[in-house]
Amino acid sequence: MNLPGPHGSYRGWSIIRLFTIAALVLTVHRSPMDAQAEGATPDMALRLQQILKETPDKNLYLGTKDIRKWRAWLESPPFYAKAADKVWAMMELGIAELRYGQEKEAVQHLGQAFKLGRESQVEAKQLGECMFFLGIAYLRFAETQNCCQQHSPESCTLPIRGAGLHTKQEGSKNAMVAFSQVLRLLTPKEPKYHSARWLLNVTAMTLGTFPEAVPTNHRIKLDRVTPQGDRFPAFPNIAQKAGVNSFNLAGGAIADDFNGDGWIDIMTSSWDTGQSLTLFLNQGQGTFKPVVQQAGLETTLGGLNLIQTDYNNDGLLDVLVLRGAWLAENGRHPNSLLRHDGVDEKGIPHFTDVSYQVGLAGVDYPTQTASWADYDLDGDLDLFIGNESTEGITAPCQLFRNDGDRFVDVAAQAGVLNHRFAKGVIWGDYDGDRYPDLYLSNMDGENRLYRNQGDGTFSEVTMASGTPGTYQSFPAWFWDYDNDGALDLFSSFFSPDAGFTASHYFGYAMQDQFLPGMYRNQGDGSFKNEAKALGVNLPIMPMGCNFGDINNDGWLDFFLGTGNVGLQHVTPNLMFVNREGKRFENVTLEGGFGHLQKGHSIGFADFDHDGDLDIFAQMGGAFPADKYYDALYQNPGFGNAWLGVLLKGKQSNRAAIGARIKVQFEDAGEMRTVYRHVNSGGSFGANPLRQWLGLGQAKEVRTLEIFWPRTGETQTFEGVACRRTILIEEGSQTITHLEPTASLVPPPEA
């Protein structure tokens, strides 16, 4: 797999902070590796500081190496260099500066490159590429002046209107000229031609001159972005008002209750190697309080993805931080397991990094994806980490068996090494034998479905099950979208270029091999891709992802955070609503979800405790110029009934991951059944482990069943009231009604 280069995939990011965190006092002067060699426990904080110091030279996306290289070349070009070589070098310098957020310098050097190229009569394709990136530089400058410096909830959201329109128009006007010129220099055979057509439309929208300013032969129709369907209410972005609109790079997000007060909090990370994790504690009044140092997070730097767990069965939510993705041999960064130590008298939880102590760090590979499950049904949670093998590094996946006080990697014995570029992993018992199975979404080859044999080993059944996915696959999840009790599967083709994605909006047909994998469980160990039949037949570029029932009708909907590395990859995030398991309706525009900035970790949760699921989206790209504000979409409400269920395992793992919930109720005169399987949702973003069930117009739940895979036992309850959150403990027939003010977290041990 060739990693995305300067032209290919993650968009600019804002300048890396290479400061030393004031609260971190380093008293150890040897390296973490020296400590490990001497038998001592390495210092995670010291190792992360070391990674921060190495970033300028070793990080392809956050570093300055390319800027320095091309500036040096241009200051002293080799004697044999021709004009075309100088054009190329100047263009590469401009692109590198653009990625790093040096927009004025980028405009200058890209403009000079184009002028020199035209004078030197270089081929039209090279001129077109140079003008394309000059257009991107102007558009990025426009975004900085307007969407970033004058940010509003409507900024960068299709359809761009109101406060989202650019009041400082110089950048967008110059971008319009540049993209128009690209279309004269390139042919439709070039991907950047289609990207330029798409961006010409987007740029016109920022100026309020769409559609009239776009020639008819290059004009998109918005109904190709969102087909016309049932009317759907808008979800306003209230992140700024709520205090969770962090301005950051790509990262992870967990939505869950970390301090046990019943309110759903948010924890976020950024893969910026100089930025620490932040925990936003829900204050219960529509706002959140950020805590870093008080929670022990100030030295926990970086991380592209986060997943919560309860690895030690103490009833406290621990956190896994994943690092090193996309960096190949330079991405051997340690992951962090943050143990939850308890909550202080102010309601602030505290975390301690125990990664080295429990055996999860030390043998490190580039990754951003992992999943928790009790694969051996021994009552504690095990961990699978999907690593990224490339030409530069062999990175086998890791299956860490939880042995109580330590984790042991048994991937080789289990037969799940994969040895591919894994971008999404997820557990789910698709065949109903109680043992969780494993699905891997790979960027560089067929995906893999491993069936759990129940004896500590797995057999690959990818082809037999019909779930190979597409060549470039990214997010994945198990879910029961049709409510038949059997887990279905989602995986998605990851479009390598925005030009490919944009071509759909101009009427180009999409080939079947590029369809998402909407795999319906056939009930016989096989799956069938129903993407076309379900209406999910458009090219998408998903990274962040998750699912939840946003209209409380009992059917699971899903949200995709879209994008790719390059600055040109500007496509709307997507929201699909499930229509009774028969089709999915794209409500992106109607619902206000069409954010054009890069969407990463996604979480569905009832943050305001009003009886419906809101959506948190961690935003931002990979390069320093591509920071953006996180989004929080507030659900306006649909009036339907619901039930929140928090399970507490006793013989099973405490977090109840893997347990199945089944409810039966009467809705509009018909008996219905809805299923949920306990986990945190998709592979890039974490929902609460507390499960959410929409119930339509139900007055009560006739029957509630909890199936515990470890014991094979089922608990049954009848006549359960709706519109509340309840706690059920394994083996107990007591239902506890949970109010948001009740503490669910035990105090720290003395």
C-alpha cells in the first residue's frame, strides 16, 4: 500500500505546537528504551515527548522536512536542472507550505511556478496541476479568513447560506478564477478535473453566487447530494454554545458517562503529537466543562482514535488511545491504556496510563483501530488491535488476551495476524454461537472475517461468507439494521480521490465494486450486499462513523464523517435514516449534516437528556493547515418513545460488551421487536455502552430480554415503562430507574 503523499490524501493542518507542557516535569534523563533494556518500566510521558521532538523530521504530515528540502533545492538547484524541474520544485514547495498553513507563501510559490511553467512551455497537465493547487491555496485562505476566524454554526455546511457565506471574498474569487482555468487545461480523464468542477461549485456557494456563476456544463444539482425524500427536520450545530467546539486536527471521541452522574460526557483526542486529551464533563445545563490536568490527561499526547472499556471489571470506564496511523515505519508509537482511578469530591475522574505495566505497550506498530470483546468467554475483556503493514514495515495485528493483571498477545496462535493495512476492526457474534467473531477492514486488500472456533482459534471465512469488501476499505461495524436478531455488517469503499467522489454529482455511473458493503445476514453463515437495494449507491469517502436511532422509530440510522488527506478532498459528511430496514434515506442536506470539513470520530448520545440522540462529530484533517471546530448536532425531537438500558455484568464482563437486548412492544397497533447488541458502535468513534432503543409510539415495553453470552442465560422482564433509563444487573430481577443526578461510580479506593 502506498501511503498518501503530498497530493493524495490528508488536507492541511494548523501549526504544530512544539512547546513543552508546563505540568510535565521530566526527572528521568534516559530514554524509554534504555529503561526497558534495564528492566525498568518505560516512562510513557517521556516517550510521547520524544515523539513530539521527532515530529518535524519524521512525521510526513505534521513535519517541516519537505519545506526545508524544497527551499534548499531552490536556493541551490543542481547544475543540470531544467526549467521544468524548477517548476516542479517550486510547486512542491508551495504544496508543502500550504499543508503547513503558510498560505501566503504557498500562493506566492504556486503562482511563480505557474508563471515559469507557462513561460517555459511545460505541458498543459503540469500547468493544470499547478493551477489546481493554487486554487486550493486561495480556497484555504478564504476558509481561514471566514470559516475559521469568523466561525458560525453554518460555516462550511452544505447548502452554504446565511452566516456561512464568506464576507471576506478575495480568496474565494481568486479560487473561482483558478478552478475555471484548471478546467481549460486538464481533460476529463484527469481526476483533478472533476475535483476542480466540484470545487468550482462549492466556491461559488461561499460567495452566494451559486448556481448562476457556474457554467451550466459544470454545474451540479444539489439533489445529487441529497435525493428528494420525506421532509426531515434540521439538527442545529450547538457545539460553540455547549463549549465543545475544539479547534483541532483529526482525532478520536468517546461519548459516555465518565463520572457517574448520569450525564453523557465527551472525551476527545487529536493526532497532533503536542496536544493532550481533553475530557468535557457534562454540566447538565446544556454546557460542558473541559478538564485536562485535573483528570491526569496533560501528559497523554496525540492519538487518532479512542475507545472506552472496563478492562479490570471495577465498574469504571477506562480508555484506550491509538497512535501511529498512516506513518508506516515512523509510526511505531505506543498506544495508551488509561485506567480510571475513580472520581474526586468535585466529580472529576482521574486516569493513570498503565500501558507498559499491563503489557499493551512495548511492541508497537502504526494503528488507529481496535475493538474490545470477551472472545474466550472467561468474564473479562480482551483486545484486538488492527495494525498497518506497508512496504516499509511488517505490522501483524495483535490479539491481547486479558489474563487479569496483564495482557498477552496470542494473535499468532489464534490465527488472526492479518498482515495487511487494517483501518477498521470490530467484534460481533454473527452466527449466534455466543462466541464473538472478528471482522477486519483492510485498505490494501480484501477484508477478512474470522469465525471464532470457541477454542482460542479462528478460521477465516471471508469468501465463504461473501464479505470481502472492496480493495480500499476503511470503517466497519456490526449492527442489526433490519431487526431480525442477526448481526448485519457494514464496510465501505474509501474513495482515493475527491474527483472520484465528485463525479457522482455530475451524473457519472458508479461501478458495483465501489459500492459500500451493506451486508445483510442471511442466517446461514453468509451475507448479501444489499447496498443498491437499500439506496446506498453513491461513492463515499468515510473515515469517522457510527450509528444510532435518531428518530426513535426503532431502526438504526448511520452517520459518516468524510474526507481524505489532501486539501482538495472537500466532500459533505453524510447522514442516512433507516426506513424500516428496507431502504436508507440520505437526509444530509435537510438535516444540516453536510459539513465540508474532515469528519473523524462520531458519537450518538442523548447529551441533553431530552429523550433523543444527538450527534457529536470530531472534525479536522491531518496537515497543520486543516484544523477545524468540532460539531455537536442537537436533535430537535420526533415525539417517539425510547428506553435507555445500562447493563452490569457479574459473571460476564462488567461492561456487558457482547450482551444482547431484545424488546417487544406494540406500535400503532402492531407488535414489533427491536434488538441491540452492547458495544460502542462503529470502528471510528465511540457511542455510550449504555444502549438506546427507540420504541415508536409504544406505551410500554411488553417484554424485555437480556441474553448473556458467557452463561447462555436470558433474563426476562415484563411491563417495563418507557421514556427512562434503567439499570439491570446480570442475574438480578430488579430494575433500577436511573436519574441523571444519581452517582453510578464507586469512590476511589483509599
